[in-house]
Amino acid sequence: MLTSSILAFTALAGSATAHYKLLAPTWRGDSFEEPASQYIFPCANVNETTDIANRTQWPLTGGSVSINGSHSSAITYVNLGLGTNVTNFNISLVENLNQTGAGVLCLKDAGRANLEEGLKAAGYSGFEDQRLNGLEASVQVIQLGHSGSALYNFYYELEHCCVAFA
């Protein structure tokens, strides 16, 4: 009985830690602390603050994304939503990326081509469009684990989404 209880507990503990942490850009808030949950769409129930200290710039060359994943495999998406309090992440910067193996995954210059295409679809003329100056947006990172569950783990609000040309 004790052995089966320990095995059951070990199995539950393993499933509870099968999440990921966004290393870069810095996450907006800790989705491991209550009332946040990595299973809550679209932003893990993390506070949508407009605090200027909780913003960064995302270059048009595509920003870098770094994830420390604990799944043996996952499908990763990086999406962008335009506006201050985003509910629609309709620009896919990275889609259907098959991550194999747990550990740190780094994506340099993530989504440059998709960003320009997405901005045009949203009514902007492209990277040179002056309406992008001061535009706020949010980046959303999603991982689909081997069980099929989606982790809307973190997303990060940006300032001047397409203004800080690095």
C-alpha cells in the first residue's frame, strides 16, 4: 500500500511540474503563483498591468525567445496581439515549432517575416508605417504538451512594439 501511494504521489508530482518557464523576454508575472494557472487562456490569469516598468521593445528583426521546457516534446507557438489589453493574438510569429527534448530552447530573431505579413494583414503598410510608433502589443507563448493540453503560460506586454529597431 505504501509503495503504491508513493508511486501515485510521484506520478502526480511529475505532472505538476511539467510546465515551462519563459526566460526571455522577461515574463509579465509569475504564472506558478495563485491565482495564476498555466492552463488559463490567454495569459495564465497573470495581471495585465500597464505599468511602464513591465514593458520592453520588440525589434522588427524579430526578438529572441528563450524557453526552459520540461516536456520531452512540445509544439511551441509565439503569437502577437496588437493593442493595450489584448484578447486576440492574431499574428503568429512562430507556429508549429516541434521542440524535442526537455531543456532550454532559444529562438533568435523569432518571426521577422511573419511580423511584417501580420502587420500588413492588420492594416499597416509595413515596417515603415508611422502608426507603429508607440503601438502597444503583447507577445504570447504557448506550448502544447504530449498530452494535448495547452499551456498559455506567459505572455509579455511590449511598448513600442515595432519602433525599437535593434
